[in-house]
Amino acid sequence: MKKITLCLLNVLALINSVSAQSDTTARKLWQPYRISPRTGAQHIDLSGNGWELSYADQPVKDVKQARKDAFQTTVPNSVHWSYYKAGKLPHPYYHKNSTQYRWIEEKAWYYKKSVTIPASAQGSLLFLCFDGVDYFSKVWVNDSLVGVHEGMFGGPSVEISRYVKAGQANDITVEVRAGNWGNKAPDYENLPRNSNGEFVTSKRTGFNPRASGRVIKPWVISGGSGGEAFFTVGMWQGVRLEIVPAFHLERPYLITQSVTSGKADLHLSAEVFANAHSLQQQLHPWNNTQINHPNEKGTIFKPVGEKLSVLVELISAKNTVFSKEYPLTIYEGRNWFEQDLALPNPKLWQPNGLGEPNLYTVRLTLKRTGKPTDALQFDYGIRSIERVATAGPRTADRWENWQCVVNGRKIFVKGMNFTPQDILLDLPKERYRWTLEAAKKMGVQLIRIWGGGLLESDYLYEICDELGIMVWQDFPIGNQDTPDYPQDIWEAQVVQNIVRLRNHPSLAIWCGGNEFNPYSSGNAKSMGILERNLDIFDKSVATAARLFVRTTPDDGAMHAYPDMDPTWYNRSYKFEPWVSETGMHSIPEASLFYETVDNKEFTGLGKMWETSFGPAHPEFIHHFTEYGPSRVPRMLSRASHISDMADPTIESISEASQIGAGEFYQVLSEKMQGNYPVTSGLMPWVFKRHWPVIAIQMMDWFGNAGAPYYFLKRTYEPTHIAIDLPRLLWKPGERISLPVKVTHALPQAIPGTRVSVRIFDDTFNQLWQQERPLNVTAGTSVSDLKLDEYTIPANYRDRFLFILAELRDASGKLLSRSFYFPRSLSMLEDNAFYQKYISEPIAWPALDKGPFLKSAVGQTTTTLTVSTLANASTAKDQSHLRVKVTNTGKVPAFMTNVDIVGTKRAIVASDNYTWLAPGESQEFTLDVIWREPETRPKATLSVGAWNAAVTTAKLSL
């Protein structure tokens, strides 16, 4: 009886939710045709200031009804950030302030703005276009309800000329309700816990982000794992008014058919409308019928008698390199303009590290009797991406060719996974630029827009075009079945975004979504809609210029999160062609927690796996993504090799977990790159976090790069030397083999290089050295060199070794440096443990009694100096610094770290947590966000190492 009652309650909740979603009498505004943005006088940007935000407890029936708490806000934004920026609520990410925002999901929100329509717009089509409203919406123009909409990734768009008065002010009002309207889930932190201390999420009622029913909304912003405290709502993307004549262009599409020596063959298409417009069109009917069955009179075509033409221009660096006008013969209604173009001597768009990402501005001008009547323009990059089989064996029915050939060159793709910039959708262009420029500096060539996240803002793709970062775009299905997705709404979202993104040269891969089964009965129809529309609207998929995969992991792509010695990667995964997720947790820098968490909770951190930890540390675990005591040991076991984790400070556990994760990323990256050409791509999880949390990350929410960023960055350099260590743990008296692998991504060979490998004890006494010549072959390549073995002394027990590998060119210039810190441990003298450790991947062992790397290093000291070479402002509250650091002592400076203290800041440096040889000077660059500009005058440059005291210098110049 209890089960039946629960079932009925769930059904009633679904019925209530569905009935609340749609006004059954209002016009439905979801449709697949995106209205192309115009420029100049044809385009009015309604984003920014001037919006009033208010709410009602229930949706209003009349837009004139009184509403509550009206105040001024900006668009785009979420309601949450509007309340914070207006000073009405505290910061949603600090402490447990998120609980003060939960009421927002229960209200109907109203955005209102007065817009003056130019008198010159009289007689034109006026398209009011919303690029993203989250989630259920209604639109009024003046007092008229023009329609309702569902879905957050494009739309609504409506032609409003009959509702407005040209030359006068007109009111636009938008109602927005959250996707969980009428079906709110209770706070997850009030859920019961199981015997392991983990929340029993199966007991959570209401909206389920992993079974979202009719709501097409990614789980990370709808109360899913790692974001349980938040459920977004608001006008999260921009609003625009497009003024369009009766004869106009829509949805241009340019593809590169081939690039040969001295010429690019392109194909351009665009829709041309004559006395009609997009929103009158239907992609197909939604009932069973014949699609095209004209009667005996056929379809009527009424020729347009006027002289029409399209001027096509390609512009590079402000110079027009192609210009040709094409006459048109069209009919009333909708037509297609199709034209092959040949561009001599094209400048190609190249991915990061392989050349310049050259862009052209493509401009189309529709002329009527010789006079321009409508124009569209977009940026475009000419490039070819082909795929061939990787070198390993095929092991499944579904098996893609994962070897990317970009502009005729085979490459190993150095990638990263990418989650939303902000979980509450505060997404200014500056935030994207900071993150993506940091990715470019890291050597990233491809980012995967993860399916638990967004179809991203235009800013992301524009900046990726500019920086040469390829994009793998998931659609927003993550870890669920979708049997209840409304097909018409899903298709509208799919088509709008295919059309929006298909001209971007950065877009390299479409993917159905994250870690879901596209072959299940619940998902097959969703994938069918996606696949058929990619076939219709992005012919680059059909010609293999873009890859489509239904999900990841599938088709030869792999996800893996092992708790093991990372040297197993090229053995456990030796036949994997593409690693699309893998990684290791760490804790971001301590200052993040001092700012966001009650400092009284920084006790007992070495016992955070115990079931009593969570209830005693409510704010700390609130800022711990997917917190569960069973997940913690894999992070702390690595930290325990760095520092004593019995009762660590927040500073110690943060630093140690980051270095432990950094070592893990370095080794796994070197192993998989060294496995080329069997493995041809790597996308670790994850680049940046969407709010301040403990999680797998290279960069925290504030934009500060952590140690894992720098460890992985060093492996992503164009030419990289690595020691292919068979393992990290050894027993006294063992022989260590030291094979060298040099991965090289550039097309030119490097003859005459020399490899140097040195081994030091933990007091930096040199124990062993070899130097050999090596000719680095032209990229993409892996050059191998075998060195002699090194024998660990029989009495060298429970101590670290340091291995330093350097690659220098024929002139002696340092090209690449890598360092390692393997352990010689007495625990491996237990034969049972030793045999298990060397024969199979096992959980990484904790070192409860040491040795601890940091304290061992600190016994042998050196000294550092630092000075400022340049200090330039690069943007509002941002600077670019060049500093010089010198090791003035007689031993290496280990984990040399350059920082800025005395203010709140975020830093992306050219290197950090690095090795600096005795007597060596190194120039570092630091890009800085001054998060607290008023305290910037107090800021001081600092440098230290684990064996060198911190020294400071003024930020001069």
C-alpha cells in the first residue's frame, strides 16, 4: 500500500508539473528556426541595464497585476545573482548562504523593460529574440501576451511588429519560472545518511536532476551532484531586437570542402526570404502524414520580378580578399542561395601550438534593385579535420577513427574537460576570456563542453575561434534516460544550436551527452532527433569534417578514475584510442576556505572519511563536491606522501593534496602521450570549477590555477621529455629502469639534442648521471632513448629519490625539464605486498608514518631572490607581470612557487611548483586578477620553495 501511495503521489506531482508548465490557450513559441543576429541599425541589443525584476507567488493572469519587491537589475543573469548584486541577499557561495535562496525556485519572476522602437522600423519585420531563458516563460509586448515557451537553450523568438508602436516606448515583460516549478526537491543536506555517512539521494523527493521528465535542463544547474544547493532560474542569455526587411537573408552556412596547395574550395548557402519569414515555417508536421504530397496542380511558385543579388565578401585583417556579386532568381516565400567559392592562398585556422588561428569575416549583403536591403556577417576559419584509424586494435562494434588529422597533419590532441564557468550562470565575457586564455597558455588544444553542463554562451565559441582551441560539444544530456523529453521542444533546442554553432571553426566534435546510454529505449528517440538534424543542418558531419559520437564514453573513448599508481596508465589502457575523462581530487588553496567557510571547522581534517566528520563540519562538506567518506581516502592517501595527514592544517592538506594530484596528472599524461599513435587524445577532468569547492580541478572558481594546472601544463608543452618510470614505489636495493620518451608536436625535427638524466638523494646529493644524444623526429612523434639502470642502495629505506630529466638543443638551450620523486619504502620489503603491487593496479597506499616529501626536502636549504621586470595593466583589475627568480644557493630549490600576498587575487603563472637549479635564474610571467582592488596597494610579490624561506619584493614599475 505504501508503494502504491508513493507511486500515486509521484504521478500527481508529474501531472501538476506538466499542467503548470504550459498555458494551453497561449501561442507556443518553441520552434527550430534561429533568427540570425544583424549588425548596425538593424540590431538593437536589449541586454544590460534597464530591466526591472519582481515576483509573484503565482503566475499573473494580467500583466498589469501588482507584483512584489520590484528592483533594477541587468540581463543576462540569474535571479540569484540579481538578488546578490542588488545587496538583498548575501553571497550565495559563502558559508551555507545558498539556503537563503531556495525560495526563489517557488516564485514566478517578471522582467520588464521599456524599449523605444525607431520610427524607421515602421513596415519592417521586428523579431524579439531571447537567446536563453531558464526555464518556463511567457512574453508580453505592451499589454498583449504574445506566447509561452519552454526550454533554456534558445528562444523564444517572436515577430512583434503588430504589437508595437514605432517611434514610441514599448514595454516588454517576461515571466520566468524555474524548471522545477511545482516540483521542488527538499534540501539534500536534510536527507538521511547511510552507514558510510553518505547522503541517501534515493530518498530525495520532488525534481530529480537525473530523471528530469519533461524538463530539458542539465543536472549540474538543477540540483545534481556537486550542485545540490542550487537550482537556476532567470534570463541567463541576452535579448535582442532584429529589424528585418520583407526581403532578407537568414542562417548563412559556410563549409570548407577541401584545402589543397594554394587554394580552398568552399561552399556557401543561405536562406533568402521574399515577403515571408522564418517563424512562418514548419520543419515537419508532428502527426502521421505524408510529408510532400501535392495535388495535380503541383506547388505554386510565384517568381519575384525584381532585380536581386547577393554580394559575398571575405575579409582578412581588414583587407577584402574575396568579393563577388551573384544575381538571384527566386520565388515568393523561402529560397536557398547556394554557391561554390574558390579562395586562393588561404590562411588556415590552426589549433593552439600548431600555428595561427587565422579568421576571415564573411559578409553577405542582399541587394534589391542594386541597393543593400539586408546584411549578415560572421567569422570563419578555413581548416580541415579528418580522422583515420589509430594504431591499436579495434575491440568493439562501435569504433571511431580517433586519430585527428588537422590541415593534413596527424596530431595527439591535448584536451581538457570544461564545466560551466558559474553554477548560477553569471557568465560575463571577461570570465570566459580569463579561463580560456589560461587553457591556451597551458597548451590545451581542445575543450569538451560536458553534457552535464551547458550549450554555452556565444562568448565561449568566439574566444575559442580566436585562440585556436577546438571544441567538443556535448548536448545537455547527462547520466539519465530521457523517455519523457517533449520531442518538439528538444528538436527546437537542438536545431537552434546546430545552426548557431556550425560556422565556428573551433567546433570539431558533436556529442550526444555525458555518460548516458544513447541506445536505451528512453534515449534512442532523443538521439534520433539529434542525428537526423545534424544530417540536415550540418553537412560537415556527413563529410566527416566534424565527428559525431552519441555519448562519451563510447566508440573507443574511455572514462576512468582509478585509485592506483599512475604508471599503470599505459599498461591498463594501452589499447585505448582516446581518454575522454580521468583525474584526481584535490583541495584548492586555503585562502578559498578562509573566505567561504567558518574557520572553526578547520579541525580534524585528517579524519574526513569518518562518519562523524560531516555533521561536525557542515560548511566544509557543503563546499565538497560529491562528498562521501568513501571518496576521501584516495585523495588523502596521495597527500600522505607529501605531508603528515594525521591532523593537518587547512594549508597543509590543500598543498599536499594538490601536489599528490599534480604528480598523478603528470604521470598519466606522459604515459598516454607516450602511447601515441595507439592513443591519440587525452581530456583530463576538469579545468575549472563552477563554484568554490573541493573537487577535481586545475583552476578554482575564483580563477586561480592550482598545482595540478602546472604539473599538467609542463606535459602539454610542444616538446616534452619524460622518464617512462615503470612505477613510483620501490624497495631498497632494486634496480630502476630509466627509459626516456620525448613527445614532439611540431612539424620540424630537432637534430642534435642531448638528454641528461640525474638522480639525487633526498638531501640533493647527486647519486647518478647519464647524458646521451637524441635526434627528435618531426612531429607528431615519440622518440625513445634507453639509459642504463640505477640501483637503489640497499640501506636507502623510507626515503625519496629525485630524478631530473633535461632536454637541450645543440646550442645547450634548455628545451624541456621534468622531475620525479619516487619512493624507496620498507613496506615493499613485505613480499606479499610487493608482489601484489607490481602485478596489478591496487589502491594507492597511505604513508601514515612517512616518509613525507615536504619535510624531507626542507632539511637541505637554499635561498631565492625575486624582482619585478615589468608590470602592465591588461584589463580592468587585471595585470601582466614579468618577474625574475634566482636560486642563489648551492642546491636545487624544490617546489619553487611565485605568489602575490596581501590582497585577494587569482594568478595564472607561466610555471609554478617547479625545480630551480642552483645558480639558475628563471623568468616567470604572472597574469593577475585583482579581486579586491582597494587592497591592491598592499600587495607584495613573494617567492619560496619547500627548502627556501619565503622572500618578498615590492611590485615595482
